[in-house]
Amino acid sequence: MTSTANPDYWSLLGIRPDSDAAQLKRAFRREARRWHPDLNGNDPVAEERFKLVNEAYAVLNDPRRRDAWQRGGAVVEADDNPFTTGFPDFEDYLDVIFGRRERREDPAAESEPEPDVMPWQASDGEAATERPVAAPAPPPPVLAVEDLESVVELTPDQALLGTQVELTLGDGTLIQLDTPPFAGDGWRLRLEGVAPGGRDHFLQLRVITEEGLRVDGLRVHYKLELFPPDAALGCAVDVPTLDGPVTLQVPPGSSSGRLLRLRGRGLSMDEQLGDQLVEVVVVIPSDLGEDERALYRRLQELAVESEIQ
């Protein structure tokens, strides 16, 4: 796919250009929930993806803006922007987009509970009374059917730009689909009702290089394993990147889970440039010698003494 100033909104939402309004709304709700910052720990990548999803729906849902986009011209900007004061709560955001707020706040819109009795038609000469309605019979048990899943390996560029994937199901059915752009390792794409028996088939995307670099959109992740002395005292270590190894200075006192940022070492799209995040993982050797055990015992004693003082 050739990158342009305007992204492919259909692929961004994972639907076809001939999708109707209902399919468009369902796709938007799915992608908005997936990328809402509240549900992604305020990840900057998720924030940018969420903005793109909102932009895609705003354009495709407006005939005038969609026509301008499809003709390759400048997209007409929306009159309002829900992100001017930050990201609203997900449910509040859907209320704004779909216009449900007034209906939800109107008490008259709430449905009344159904009565548990109904009038019974009496025969001639007999007074009409109310007879309880019999509870409906429980539905028959449903057998759990296991969904199918396949792993699809993509290169970083394929994940970023989107690519066509061919999949052969167990019954010999050949399926072709386009992966969405800005995809990442661990994404699961749902193919609804394509498997035998009407089951769903899932595609799990795997975007990991031989060096252990995990790609997610423009961002690259890498887990750096360090022994306790290196993490405690700091060290210089070579770290792989998409453009080759670089030397990273690990600060002293780095615990497991600490993230170190290599700016501009991620993927790029147009004028966007991602970073690489290096996560520190402190590992303990399983075959400690007696001298090493003695040092750890001494460290434990010092920690206890510092707590007492």
C-alpha cells in the first residue's frame, strides 16, 4: 500500500468499502474500545490510534467528507473535536458520537418492567381474575464450540503498511484478507462465521524479529535482561534496533519493569517517527556459587540493618 497524507480509513476500521452504515458503526465501536486511552493505560501509541479511528468514522459517516476523501482532495474538517480537553470516558464518548446522552438522561426512555401476571379471559357468568403467567421453559443446553486460530507472521513493514494474507481453512476454503495498517504483535483479527459450522476463525499476528524486537504500530519493544549487579550499579550494553545495534547506558538502580526510551529508533510513516522502548528485566542466575550466595546473604543483612536504623 502506498502511503499518502490521508490514511486508508476502510482498512483502519477493518471493513470493506461497500460496508453499510450498521457495519461502519459496529467497526467503529470495536476499534474505539480497543484503542481508547482509558483502556490502554494512556499509552501514547493508543492515543494516536484512537484519534485515527475517530477521524476515520467522522469521514466515512459524513457523505460530504467521504466524497472529498475518496476523490483524493482535502478532507473537510469536522465542526467539533472531542479531544480538545482530553479524552472523555469511553461510554461518555460513545454518547457524544452516537447522540445517546439525551435519551439516556430522559426517564421516559426507560422501559417499564413487564408484569408477572396477565388478564385471564373468563367464561360467561364467571368473574375475570388474573392468573400468573407460567415461566418459559429453559432453553436447551448449548454445546461449547471451540473457535479456531492461526498465527500469521508479518515483517515490521507489512505490519505497518498492511498486507494481504491468504489462509486455507480445514475444509479447504481459501480466504484472502488485508491486515490493517499500524498493526502490532499479538493482535487478533476475527473472521466471523468462516469456519465449518459457522464458527469464527481468529488470526493472531506475530511481528517479532530474530533479535527479539516486538513491533506495535510505529513503536518497537525490547526486553533487556540484566544481572542484579548490572541493574544496581548501572552498565553500558549493546541493544539491537531495526537499524542495527546501539550502545545503551543503563542508569544505576534500574529495577525490573523500568522503561528506557531510544528516540527515533522505531518505524516511520510519512512524518511520524516511533521510538523503541527497552524494558529492564532483572534475572537471577539459577546456579549461584557459594561465594555469590554469601554476598547475597550479606546484602540481605545490610537491608535489614538499614530498616532498623
